[in-house]
Amino acid sequence: MTIVSDTTRLDLAAILAVSEANDEPGWLRELRRSWWQRAEATPWPKDQEEWRRTSLDKLPRDVELLTDPPRVECRVDDELLRAGVVFGDLRDALHEHPDLVRRALTELATSAVSASDALAQPADG
């Protein structure tokens, strides 16, 4: 597990440091940059009822940044694999299914859903 000890806040530099540490392709670094710029430019909702009841107190702040987080072993049912389901972390998926990941993330990047709207969605919907 690798820690970037001189980075203790989440900002564009930290995001790009993780991307660089994981040797991510240039197109993904540019997507990350555009996502960050979009998040910064999007104001937090002021009159949406869900956000008035959402506590952000437990979000981590001033923590060390992991550039190489621990891996989790998961097993996908063979029937799902035969059906074409791809399951794994982004790091592995970038190497094993680069075209699929690029298509999915590029599609997400052009979505009209704002970051705050995406975060406000209920867990079951």
C-alpha cells in the first residue's frame, strides 16, 4: 500500500497524483481533470430537501492519500461471466478491458447529471 504523505487534501493535484501513481492512460487523466473542474463549477444545492438532511460531518478530511489501495478478491458466478458481466476494480479493468472502460467512463462524463444530483440519489434507486 502506497501513501502520498505530502498530499492531505482532496484537490486536482491529489487526483492526478493517484492517476499518475497508477500509470493510468492520458484519456483517463483528462477525464478526471474535467470531472474535477465540473465538480468545482457546480454549486451545492440550496433548496433541495434531501441535502438539508444529509450530514457531511463523517466525510474524511485531512487524511493520507492512498495511491495503491488494498485489493479485494471477489468471485463472480460463472453464468454471469458467460453472459459478459465484467466485475472488478478500475485498476484491473483498465488493463483487462480498456475499450469497455473508456466507453463507459466517456459516456458518464458526457452525462447531464451533476455530481451533487448523483450523490443525492437514494441508495436503492
